[in-house]
Amino acid sequence: MIISIIAHPNSKKPRVEKDLFGGLHVYVNQPPLDGRANKAVGEALAEYFKVGKSKIKLIRGLKSKQKVFDVQK
């Protein structure tokens, strides 16, 4: 399953939320340095979809807030 998300690094309260249009917003408390925020977003998505961390792959958006992930079930 391919999903598009909007990442929010340096957030005080880590969470995954849906907006009014069905888009996912992932808030993580890691800074966007050395891929730490991307890793935290992947871990948050794995917990949200209840799959292993290895089942989440970043496809697009390495240095962008808008990211595309592949979630394998």
C-alpha cells in the first residue's frame, strides 16, 4: 500500500493524525538531521499500521515534509 504523509519533525507530542481530507500527518520529536526524523516517522507508521519496522519503506521525500511510503502487510 502506497501512502502519502506530511511529516512534522521537532514536535512536542509524537502522534499520527488524519486531517479532514483523509491525509496523514505524522508528528515526531526527532530533528530533521542525519535522517533521524525519517526513521522516527517510519517507526510511528509501523506502530500505526501494526506492522514491523522492516515493512515500511520510504519511496520519495527524503528531504521534504511531504513523503511517500510503501507499507507492506
